[in-house]
Amino acid sequence: MPYTHILVAVDLSEQCHAVMQRAMALAQCSQARLSLVHVIEPLAMAFAADVPMDLSLLQQQQTEQAMQRFRQFAAQYSALRDEDRHLLSGQPRHEIHSLAEQLCCDLIVVGSHGRHGLALLLGSTANELLHGARLDVLAVHLAD
Ligand code: AMP
């Protein structure tokens, strides 16, 4: 059965171009629709309990930076329509699963690891996505 709608999740690191290439190749083979998602992890979710300071300014800067990086990343893939580009905020596993459900995707594509920034503290997204997944999840092997 060919896939009909593939969701590719990127952490906007250099390595995720390899993840994107694999997802695009799969989408082309299956003639599937391809959607792209990046999730901004709110600083408060990781640090609020430990850091006794107002994180709102930092949060705003993080969001603006992520919006710019996401735009630059997505601009390199002109075949992706605007409505297929999703920039969300929250816990990556939760947001990616619920977007996949909302869009009726049948495959999620992620990198085997990324481990940058907050992911270091929160654990591997690829691993978390596999748990409780109601659809196929492909972890594209990335060199260390
Ligand atoms: P990591 O959890 O850092 O080991 O990342 C593994 C893979 O999960 C990355 O290669 C991405 O495909 C995906 N990923 C990690 N963080 C995010 C994020 N914030 N938004 C979307 N996808 C992500």
C-alpha cells in the first residue's frame, strides 16, 4: 500500500536536509502529499520549575528566531505549498502526533537523532514518537 500523506518533522539542524530528502523521495514514489512540521519547545516547559526568572523575553526571541529559521529552511523546498508548512509550539511528540492525526497522515519521517538544544534535556524525539504511534514512523539514519 503506498503512503498517501507523509509528515516530515525537522529540528532545523543542518542534518535535517537528509531527512527531508528521504521524505521527498518517498512522497514521490508513493505520489503522496508531503507536509513539513517544526515544533518550538517553550522554554518554560523545560526550565520553569528550576529557573526563578521571567522567561517571556527569551521565549519571544526563541520564537522569532525559530520562525525565521523555519522560513529559510522551507524556502529551500519550493515544491512545498504554504498550507503544507506547519510551525507549532509545544511538546514535539505531542504536537507531531496530533498534527499527523489531524492531517490523516499515514507516515511520520524523522531523523534518528538530532539532539540539539532542549532535546538534550527532554530525550530523543524519534524515540518518543515511536511510543504510542498509531501510524508508521520512519527514523532516517543520520551519521553521528
Ligand atoms: P532528537 O530528539 O533531537 O534526537 O531528534 C530526532 C529527530 O526528531 C530530528 O532529526 C527531527 O527529525 C525530529 N525533531 C527533533 N526535535 C524536533 C522539533 N522540535 N520539531 C520537529 N521535529 C523535531
